[in-house]
Amino acid sequence: MKILFSLVLFCGSFAFAAPNPSPSDYNVNVHVIESKTRFYLGAKDLGYLRQRIVGVIAGYKSELEAPVRGGVLALGDYKARLTERQGNGYDIFRSYTFLLPDGKTRDFDLTGILQ
């Protein structure tokens, strides 16, 4: 009985594991040309860090931000996918999920379009 319970528990754990990302889903090319960490002041004098990158996406120089993960993203080329698109005709709301070389992903929000 203990063996059967252990087997069910072991196999059931795979059902909740996140699937590995498929590289074919990441069809947006991003060329990162700037990467840094920025400190923002928050409410009640509490501050927080955000990672800010500038990259070229579809010919547009774009500014993106994400929570700090302990370092800055290396410059270079990345594959990404558009994960969120909303709009009203004059505002742009976009988020991108980057596929990193080790197979992990990181989400960035579009915060600016530069000239």
C-alpha cells in the first residue's frame, strides 16, 4: 500500500510541473543594446529596484522593465514572444516573455518606445 501511494504521489507531481518552453513559440527577435538596474522611490519612502533594458524589436528601439533578478541581462540577441496585447487605438500595452539561453524565461513590460 505504501509503495502504491508513493508511486501515485511521485507521478502526480509531474502533472503540476511547468512545461518546458518550446523555442518555436518565441518568434520575436530582440536585440538588447542597454541593460541596467534602476531604483524607484515608492510610498512611505520605501524604494524598489527594476531592471531596465533597451532593445530593438521589429525595428523600434524599445524600453522594457522587469523585477530585478539579482543581475542585469547581458547584451545580445534574444528570442521572445508577445504575451499580452491590449489597446484602445492610441495606447500600447505589451509584455514580452524572453527565452534565455538556459531555457528559463523572464517577463518584461514595455515602458517606452524611443526614437
